[in-house]
Amino acid sequence: MDRVISLAERLGKAIGETDRFNRLRQAEKLVQENADARKALDDLEAAQADIARKESEGKPIEPDEKRRVAELQASVHNNEALQTLARAQADYMEMMNRVNTTIRTQLGTDMEG
């Protein structure tokens, strides 16, 4: 098991040194430093949570509430810092999906042998 942990540490370090990981961290920092971006996200999350709560309680969702969520989604979508974060997240996830696929492929090969 020590060998596997050692390899995982090396993999983690290698991932941490990639451009994709560094762009993700930079984008996260930009969002944290951008009050408008944080407010847009917080407002959207709160509105979506309210709607989810009402749905789970079987209460009707008012058209004004749906419009508010749509407006907040547009605000999030149009925020440059959040767009940068979304792109960085997508790039990072694509890399991690490839890593996971590679690991799964190797496990499948080892299990057949």
C-alpha cells in the first residue's frame, strides 16, 4: 500500500503543477476578490434553494420567483470572473476525467490478466 500512496502523492504533485490546476486556482481567487461575482453567486444559490425547498414541500413556484432565478442566472453568466472560473473548472475537469479514465483502464487491464 505504501507504493500506491507514494504514487498518489506524486500524481497529486504533478496535477498541482499543471497549467489547468493553476488557472483554476487563479480563477477561484479572482471570484473571491470580486464582490459582484460573489454576490451574484450567493443570490442565485439562495433563490435556487428557496425554489428547491418549495418544490420539496409541494408549494407552488410563483412566476416572479422563476423570473428572478432567470435574471440571476443571466447575471452569473455575464460576469467575466465567473465565466473565467467556469472555463477553468471545465478544463480542469476534462483533465481529471482523462486521469480517471486512464486509471480505470489500467485497473480493467490488470483485473483481466
